[in-house]
Amino acid sequence: MRIAVLGVGLIGGSIGLASRDRLGARVVGYDPDQGILDRALELGAIDEVAPSPAEAAAGADIAFCAAPVRELPGLVEAALAAGGDAVVSDVGSTKRELVARVAAHPDAERFIGGHPIAGAESAGVEHARADLFDGARWYLTPSPTASGVHYDRLQRAIAEIGARPQAIDAESHDRLLATVSHLPHVLANALVGQAVAAASEEAERLPEAGPSFRDATRVAGANPRIWADIFASNADVVAAEIDAVVERLREAAAVIRSGDRDRIYAWQQEARSARARLMEGARTAGPLRELRASVANRPGTLAELALALGRAGVNIEDMALYPAPDMRTGAVTMWVAGDAEAERAADIVRGLGHSVDIVSEGQ
Amino acid sequence: MRIAVLGVGLIGGSIGLASRDRLGARVVGYDPDQGILDRALELGAIDEVAPSPAEAAAGADIAFCAAPVRELPGLVEAALAAGGDAVVSDVGSTKRELVARVAAHPDAERFIGGHPIAGAESAGVEHARADLFDGARWYLTPSPTASGVHYDRLQRAIAEIGARPQAIDAESHDRLLATVSHLPHVLANALVGQAVAAASEEAERLPEAGPSFRDATRVAGANPRIWADIFASNADVVAAEIDAVVERLREAAAVIRSGDRDRIYAWQQEARSARARLMEGARTAGPLRELRASVANRPGTLAELALALGRAGVNIEDMALYPAPDMRTGAVTMWVAGDAEAERAADIVRGLGHSVDIVSEGQ
């Protein structure tokens, strides 16, 4: 297998290391900065250097574009323009803008957006690690016309380098990430601003901050270049999330201002239940069950299937597509944890008009 | 030395363990729950049990009231009513309500409010530790009439059990804590509420949350009984903090909604600088310098001194009061890190009308 990494920073470098280590792949790297490429070679994150994005992508099975969000459209288009059969993906933190832009490309069916929920304190290929993605969710945003063979190749490679791929449409991705990532960053920024203002009123020095403050502000002012891009490319949704949280805070202020212990207690208890639900959502349960579905092997079928399962929150532990010899139909196998989850998955697959069987363990 | 602990939970139990361990004190405990007292004896958090708060406080040098905020006024008053010479303190998270209430007590000069910035994931004497307060800030809120001898005894014991005492007036304490503790809890609650709402719109299951979300929501819905008391007893200030953060969030929404990368970049950069200032505030610097001041030994002098230094953010590493034989004047020695800090401290002490010398190392 041949993997192209376009942009060799923390994420690109880690994809390179993991691909060599776990896929036995040959990794070709491109980066506008020659010094970074030299260092990536030294560190074993890439096997060879390509002088341009197109030359890196040519002949690759998968090309990962791992540049800041605003540079991704150009990079993806350059990779697609190289021709060949590479599935072109990316690792950007927002997806709508990119997916909409690439949709117009003649080879759009070879593009599948991606976003690994992984990172580290420090940026740069120096900090790249082969195990960076172990156990991490890796969102994939296939468009309705994405090729099943390419989707399968990409999700399989991602699973093999240790991550857990899950399909989601670009709009849902950007909304969810606005809530669980972009909004926490905005709140952290507001909180440090408030603390600095409070300190200048109260004392010449800042107060000793407790653990709740440190936790809440850890990401305040995160890399401004990267985050300006993320906020700008998801501006409407993030702004709407802020509006919504402002409403919640107004309600909280009214509850607290009342000084009514019972009312405050009920509000605090509600937050406790919400957190418990969120924690519960993170559990996985039960032994693996295998589902086998027969599907038409045409663009979009596998993407549609993966998206429907992702939308329902079904956790696909593993997935594989086996095209039939005539290449017109195919078998999809999926592994899902737990009997209830397997039944739910089967219902969804049937709902899309495919036949499906749940295969018992040992079969 | 004899220490009374009224309320033997995580904090009270840890004060007991640390007092036995590091002060060589005999610790007498009171708790309304006999089972907790039995367990505290087993764990060595107390040496003996008293049947009432007054009987625990009688004959003690220091009585720490370590109950939930709403029970503190009654407990402090019971401890003062026991008579004797005990300095009565507490460990509540808010201070105005308690300090105002106790001010009317005839023995108010023996009461000095306190609040250690320490805690643990789990409550209860089972989780008490002798090292819980190591390096932790411990705020003290002496009233203007607090006795210097009692203040000195209390701050010295707190320093010996490993914490770093700092004087602050009750109003400033409650404002600062509203910003660095109560507000982060409110934001965490709002964020989990938002995430649950987003999840029910978007999918049947919740999305995989990134580290920024986990950090930002760790304290959501914290112990509702304790937090209802904290919010209720600091309601006006917390509500005002929420109003202020709502204004900041409205501005943030406007900046982001503009989609203007440069403007968003500048806003993100501003948060970065604010966070850097907060981090910088946490540093300490320079070798210890000793200050010796002569003061009148009357109620309030030491409290006034400690409060003025605390207000200016001077970090007193250690402090001791030596009453003169006539008991009408006294010498206060203070240790401060760094020459500049020592000069600043000396200016403040002089500004209060006391004579002061900075003693060089080795003298």
C-alpha cells in the first residue's frame, strides 16, 4: 500500500508513522517546508519526499491532506487532479466548506472528508506518534456520490492504524463539533477574559485559581492561526451555539439570583443528570456480532449505509466491503458490539432496502 | 496543641490527619453522624470524640468548622459559645454571609473565616489525607476586629499543615471565587445542557466528546446539596458574573458571525494573551527576604496588615507575631520571596503607619 501525506505536521506525521508501522505502507510526503520534510525523513514518518501535492498523490492508494483548514480546498483539488485511483481525504476540523467546494470537482467521488478527534499538547512532526489515533473517533463525511470501494479502503486503513471510523454528514459533523469542541473553546476564551478583568479590579495580582478554573481554561487562546480558520469556516453554527448557551446562562442567572435553594438545587441536579447521560453515551457493551448485508455496488450505497448507521449512533467496530465478481453487487460485513445494537443496525440496513443477516459468534 | 474538628468529612478528616501528623496535636472530633466518628477514629483522623460542638471546642486552641455552608453559622456560634480561648475558623466556600452573621457575636474577635482551595474527587472521611493541603492556598478572612494573637495562631497552624495562608476580605474573596470557581461550574452546567440538547436533535446517541469538552464539563452538576448552598450564599455576585460573561459571549458571537478571519484571529490572540497573563501570575520568584515590623498589639492590627498585603497580591511565604512582654506592642516578621516583592511589602507596611526593616539573608 502506498500512502501520501500532504502536510507533515503532528497529524500528518502521525499518519505517516502509523501507516508504515501498522499498514506496512510506503509513505510519500509533501510539505511546502523542506526543513520539515528533512526532519520527517529522519524521524521515519515518511519514506520519500515528493516535490508537489500532485506528485505525492500520483500512484497512492490514499492521500491524506493534513494542512490548516483554509489550505485544504487547494490541496485536495491538487491531489484529485493527479488522477489515478487514490482516495483523497483530509483531517480538517470543519467539513461543510470543504465538502461543498470539492463536490463540484469531476473526480469528487474519490474524495471523502475526514476528521480524527486526536491531538497533542504540542504541534509539529517532532511530536508525531504512531499511536496518536489509538482508540480515537475518526469522523468520515462521504458525500452522497462517494465511491463505496474508496470509502471501504479509507475506513479500513483508518481502523488498522488504531482509530474508530464513523460516517457522518458534513452538516451534522460541523454542528456536533460546534457543541463539543468549538463552543468549549469560546467559553474558555470568555472565562480568561473575565478573570483578567476581575483581577485588575480586585488586586494587582491574580488569585490562585482552583482546578475547575484550570480545567475550564486549558484551551483558551489555542493556536490563533488554526482556530481563526476553524471559527471562520463554521461561523454561522458556532455563533448560533453561542446564542443558545447565552440563553441557558440567562436562565442560570435568574435561578441563582432568586437565591432560592430548592430552585438552585433542582437546576444543579438537572446538570448532574445531563452529565450522567453524556457519560452513559460513552459506554460500549456486549460481545461483537457480525452483520452481512448484500448491496448494489454503485457510488453512494456504502456511504448511505454508513451515514444512516452513524446518524443512529450505531457504533460500527469494523466494516468491510466485498464486491461480487460481477462488480455489480457486493457484500458488506459489519461488526457491532452487543445483540441489541446488532438488531438495531440490522433494522436500519433493512430500512434502506438491503437484505441482512446477523451471524452468531463462531459461525 | 489541641485541635477541634466540627464535621469530619473529607476536609475535616484531612485537617485531623494533618494536625496529628504535622502539629503533633491532639484532635477531638464532632459530627452529627456517629458512624462517621467511629470511622474517623479507626482511620486515625481524630483522637477522641466529643458529644457536641461546644464540648469539642472547649479547651481547644483552634476549632475548625467543616460542615456544608448553610450549617456553618450555627456551628461557629456553638463553638464560640463554648468560651475558652479557641480561635474558631471554618472551611466554607463562601464567606460574606458567615462573616456578617458572626460579626454580631460577643466573641467575634476569636472568629476568623477560612477557605482552603483543596479538594478531591471523592467526599467523605474515607478519602481524607494528611497531605491534602500541601501547597494549597488557604484564604483567611479576618474581620477588622480580629485578634492578632488568634490570627497568628491560626495562620501558623495552617502553614505547618502544608498550606499557604493568605488574608483577604470576605467581599473580595466571594467576588474572586465567583470568577475562578463558581462561574466555571455554571459554564460547565450550561455546556452539558447544550450538548444533551444538540444530541437529541442530531442523533439518538451522543457524539464522541473531545478533550476540550471533557475538561470543560468535569465539574458539571457537582454535588447538588453543597453547590446549591454555595450558589445561594453568593447569589448576587455569581449572577453578576454570569451577566458579565454573557456580554463577553455576545461580543464573541458577533466577532465569529462576521466570518472575518483577521478579526477572529485578533480575538483569539487576545484570549491567548489573557491566559498567558494568568499563567504568569502563578509564578513566584527570588530568594526569601525577612521583614520585621513593629506594631501595636491590639485587635485588628495584624488582620489589617495581612489584608493590605493580600489585597496587593504580596505572597507572604511565612509570618509570625511576637508580642512584647508588656503585650501592648509586638513584632511581626514576614518572609517574602524576592527583593522587589520585599520592597513592595515594606512600602505597604509603612503606609499603614508601622516601622519596618528588611533583614538581609544571614542576619
